Amino acid sequence: MRFNVASIRKQFPILRRKINGHVLAYLDNASTTQKPERVIRALKQYYERYNANIHRGIHTLSEEATEKYEAARKTVAAFINAEPEEIIFTRNTTESINLVAYTWGRANIKKGDIILATEMEHHSNLLPWQALAKEKGAELRMMKITKDGVLIPHLTSPLKGEGSPLSLSLLRRGQGEVFAGYVKLLAITHMSNVLGTINPIKEIIKQAHKAGAKILIDAAQSAAHTSLDVKALDADFVAFSSHKMYGPTGVGVLYGKRELLEAMPPFLYGGDMVKAIEAKSDRYDTCHVRRLMAGARIMTGIIPVIPVWNDLPWKFEAGTSNIADVIAFGEAIKFIQEIGLENIQKHEAELTEYALEKLNALRGITIYGSQAITPPRLQAPGAPATGGQAAPSYNKRGQGGVNFSLHGPILAFNVKGIHAHDLATILNDYSIAIRSGHHCAIPLHQALGVPATARVSFGMYNTKGEIDRLVEGIKVAQKLLAY
Ligand SMILES: Cc1ncc(COP(=O)(O)O)c(C=O)c1O
């Protein structure tokens, strides 16, 4: 399909909105994306035509709702090359990560174990591990980033030939110090929500497995921009959110390898996650029930019920699910697939390069992280050497759908003399929506040595014209506040 940004924009009603007399330039896609007509319609249709609870009813509405809900699961599964049983619907990435921490983590992390994360993690991929480590007497360690905002310099900038070995010592050592215990889990983001850095996860997963660790990939930022093939990657757990992928809020995905999910205890307990309950009713006389109702303590030794957990994936989906939003999320993925992830990626890489060029031309700008978009070895034959700066993109995929881009469509920067919040406020006067603050990544900002950054992040509907407006807005802010 030919990529046509004008026709894509027409499908997003909100992009016609004017704020402060200006048409909206929405550059905050890393927070959440806007929703196309088709996703909004899917929500409306559910409530107007087949609103019913799923998996339980035998009436037509319930059957239709169940069919569409499970069809959405199949769509999500196919999108990342997983089996439908390996796709658990949660509320968001945060809940998906917490699910793993509560269930797999509590069952597998022991005193003295090491959970390894990185300095570029969103708090959602740090705090659940910090809590788990505290509870279990384990240690949470963080891999440092370089000044270019990358983790493993020899793998990313520049890539030296195929299959550069990622030293196992990275997993066994931190800052030259040998870890006392074993790394049981590596929790790592695929794409930084601040710097846009894309970590070479295929190689990292390989090395994590060699070191005997399981790996959780936080794909909240990458899922709408890069291809993810969980089988080719051999990922253990992958978490992402619908709302960052043109789908509704309130839906997250946890992919887990079947054998891991099967071995894990449930997360939430209640309806739908249990297949059968053997009630030991003979142990209960009415008197006992009365004592229970009066708040008396349950006698020890009595096991009231023996549950048999439901099959995957429902074992992890207790209670009534977010049916409408899951169905609409399925539509969002079909929409991405029809436009084509590679087309989207190419467009967003062009926008990122353009923004880098325009922002770099401004006075007093600091852009954080690496500015290399594409590894040198993947440049087209005969392409001029770029020294890692704003290279033309040839975002080819490696084997198994692994993406070799180095940079996603996210840029964090500061303008000398202007606080990021002030910049965002002035830009809002011109209806240019950007994000300012620490973006739930305080350790990363500590590593960068700044309390806050301004962040722009692009989606499939953004244009170079909007970047021009951003640059003009920054110039206005400079005139007002800095120069
Ligand atoms: C890298 C990353 N991880 C996790 C999250 C949390 O996502 P959610 O708020 O959908 O749970 C975000 C949100 O911005 C993110 O950028």
C-alpha cells in the first residue's frame, strides 16, 4: 500500500481540532497516540450492536462478543508471531510487567538473586522489580548508559560485522564489579521513551539466555514502530499497551512463552480464571457458615475449595474483561497492518531525521542521546558516509523480523535558558502538543544530569510541516524567555 500521510490524517478526527486558533500539531505520541475513525467506530458498534459479557452466555450477543474478543486476540498474536494462548490482555504495559513480577517473580526470584534492568527504563519497568527485590532479599541492578544514550556501544555505534559478541560479563558484572548472585531476569526496554534509543534486543536476548536469565522486553514504545517477532527473538515476556498503538486506553498485552505462563501461578483470582472448583461442602454446616458471616476466623486446616485454574490465556484474565476496548484494539492493529509497519517506520525515520536537522540548526539546543538513525553497515551501497549523524534511513529488517534501526521517532532536548515546562506551555499557545518533565524516567534524567527534558515523538500522521511549526514555536520561546 502506498503511504499517503494526507489520507491517513483524514482518518483521525481529532487532527481537525483547533486549539487557540491553530490546527492541532500532536507531537506527543510516546504518551499516547490518537485514534482513527475505525477504532472509534468499533467501540461504538460494540455498545450499539452486541454488548454482552463474554465466555459465559449462550445467547447471540454473548457469542458475537466472545467471537470478536477472541478474534482480536488472534490479531494481536499474529502481529507479534505468537500463539493466541500466549497473549494475555491486561490494562496496560504497567499491569503486564506487574503480572510477571507478582507471579513468575515471586515463584522464581530468591534471596541473593539479581534482577538486572537499565538506566533507561520507564518507572513501570523498574518499580515492580524494586518491590520484588525488596520482598525477596534480591538485588536490583541497573546497566549504565553511555553519554550517547546507548547501552552497548560496540553493538550499536558502529556495528562491526555480523553477530558481534555481547559479552556475558555485561550480564554478570555491573560497573566492573562481579555480581555475587545470578542474574535471574533481565528487564529491558526495546525503545527508550525519552531518547528513542532502540536496544539490540535480539543479541541481548541471546546473551541473557546464555547467562541463564529470563528476559522481559518492555515494548511499550516500540510495538507501533518496529516489527516484533517473539518467536524469532526467543523472547520470554513482552509487554505493550494498545493506547500507544492507535488503539483505546485500558488494554495492555503480556506475551509470555507458553511453558512459562503454564508454570506461573495466577495473578488475580475470581471469575473466568478458574475451570472447576471442588467445594468441600460436607465440612460446612450452617453453623460454620454463620460463624464465617459473623466474621469469625476460619478454622485452620479446612480447605474450602480446590480450584482447577482455567487454560491459557484465561487463567490470567480474572473477572469481566475490557471487551469493547480489546475488540477496538484488534481494529487498530489491522489498521497498522494495512498501512504497513515498514511504511510507517520509513515515514517516521524521515521525520526524525528532519527534526534532528532542524533542531540542530537552532541556537542553544541540547539533544540527548545518539543521533544515529541507522547503523553504518546497513546504509545503501554508495551512500555517503555520515559519521553517525542523521544518516539516510534504510531501516532494513534482519533475520526474524528484527529491526536494525538505532533510533525510534522520539527526541528529547532542552533549550538553553528555558525550562521544558515553559517551552511546552508556549508551544501549546500555538496548539503544538509536546511533553515536558522526566517522562517517568528519573534514573535516566539523573544519568543525563538534568531534571527535565522536552520531548517530541512522532506517529504515522505527523508531517514535516508540523516540525517546522515546532521550530518556529521554539524560536518564539527563545525570543520571549532566553534571548
Ligand atoms: C517504555 C515505557 N514503558 C512502560 C510504559 C507504561 O505504559 P502504560 O502507562 O501504558 O502502562 C510507558 C509509558 O509511557 C513507556 O514509555
